[in-house]
Amino acid sequence: SCFFFISTALSIENRIILKIDNSIITNVDVINEANYLQALNPNLQNLTKNKILEIAKNSLIREKIKEIEISKVNSTNINSEYLESVIKTIYMNIGFKNKKEFIKHIKKFDINMQIIEKKLSNETLWNQLIYNKFFSKIKINKEKIKKDINSINKKSKSYFLNEIVYSAENNNETKILFEKIKESIVKNGFENTAAIYSISETSKTGGNLGWVSENTVNKNILKNISKVKIGEFTNPILIPGGFLILKVKDVKEIEKKINIEKELNSRIRSMQNQQLNQYSNIYFKKIKKNILINEK
């Protein structure tokens, strides 16, 4: 349980375990990260202590690499309203109605709001960096989307999805990794496997994507998820920069009056986010190769 990490963090000797370029990570940093990740994804407590610490270490490595890249950019301003909306999305996704409830929850894990704000600020700055770098490369066909909106039925399906995004160097590694992921899903559940293997930011919350309308996903992804029963997951889907596995947690049919302008904006936003996430994974992989990681 999380209390193992809290009680030992108080009595443990703080020592450096990793150097990433000129940044350091200590064993206490890893313990604090483990508490943070468990606060966002209580499912993690079903894993062994060592596994949780390993996930925390990998999470910190990703965070430090992003921080190094962010520090090269001048703009570090974040709109506080925007940050609040990011925090709200996080706590609502894990089932809390308001910030007060969320603060009470994170206190149990020895985490305060400043830690959450700093981490989410870093993630927001990284997303801004990706947006500025790759926005001009995003391809969206507005006319086609409008045509699709005009042709859709009033009834449509919405899928509650969790994702695992992973990358591999070659076909052989892809097969081996998928076998490991399948074994881990059987042993640890999909959400914990997302925390172990996924390179997407959603790994922190068990790969949670929430409710996704069938109208906002591309045809290839829709073809894959529509074949899958509730509680099951797809085979790996090839995406730029890696592979995507989706678990269908629930499905509902929704009947709605379509506001074309609103629907158009929603789909454009969703497609932009999908493409930016893919660019983010590709870019992260590229910069990681040039960073020196020393284990102590």
C-alpha cells in the first residue's frame, strides 16, 4: 500500500540513483513519484512495491527529459485558468466531484497541490512546445468532416476507452513486447499494464481516455474497437511513432441533436490532439537518444 512509501520516505537516506544530463534523481524522488502515481491511479497498489518503484523511476526519467527540453525554450508562462482546467480534468477522470475532495484524497498519499501543479505545469509546457513545433504539420480535411457530420445518424455509439501506446525498433521486438503486454494484462489488469508499458501521458491514469464518440476516431481505429466486446482489448494498431492497444471498458448509444458547428469544432480538436500526441511520442523518442542517462 501507499503507506509503505510514505513511512520509509521519512526515515530513508536520500541518495542519488540517476543522473540525466545534469539533472539528478534521488531514491526519495522515486518514492514521492510512487505516491503521486498511486494517488492518480489507486489500481497501482495491486502491484508489487518494486514494480511501483520501477514505474515511478521511468515516469521521472520521462519528466526530466521533457524538463531539459522545455528549459531550452524561453516561454514558460502558463495561464492559471488553463492549469485549473487541466487539474479539474484529472480529478474528474478519477471520480472526484470537486477540488476539495481531490485535495483530501492526495493528502493520504503525502502529496500536496503544489506538487500536482508543478507536474501538470511541466506537462502543459511540453504540450505547448509540441504544439508550436508541429501544429503546421497537422492535416485536417474540414470539408470531409462536414460531409461526415451531415451523413451521420442521430444515433451514434460512444466508447469508454483505455489505451496502451508503445514503440518497438523492429518486427521481432514488436511481437515480443505485445506478448509481454498480454501476459501483464492477464496478471496485473489493463490499467496497471498501461502504467508499466505505455509511453503515453495517459499511463499515469491507467491509460484512461474516457468516453470517446465513434464520430471522432479514425476509420481504422473504429474498425478495431467495434470488433471488440466490452472488457476486451484490440490487437496492436499501427500509428505514427508506435502501436496502440485499446480496451473497450463500456459502450453506450447516444441520441443527440447535432449542432454542426459545435460537432465540427469538437472533431477538429479531437483530431488535432490525436496527431499532436503522436508527434509528442515521436519527438520524445528522438530527444531521448541524445540524453545521457547514468544509473548510480
